[in-house]
Amino acid sequence: MVMDWYSLRVISGKEKSIETSIMREIDE
């Protein structure tokens, strides 16, 4: 699952909002 969000983040590097959203979920 971690790799999934990581891959998505790399593909959508421009969309930092997505990265922050997922990072917040992991932090929780």
C-alpha cells in the first residue's frame, strides 16, 4: 500500500496537495 501512494506521488509530483493529503493519513 505504501508503494501505491508513493508511485502516485511520483506520477503526480505536481499535485502536492495529494501528497500532503496522503501524508496526513499516514501520520494519523
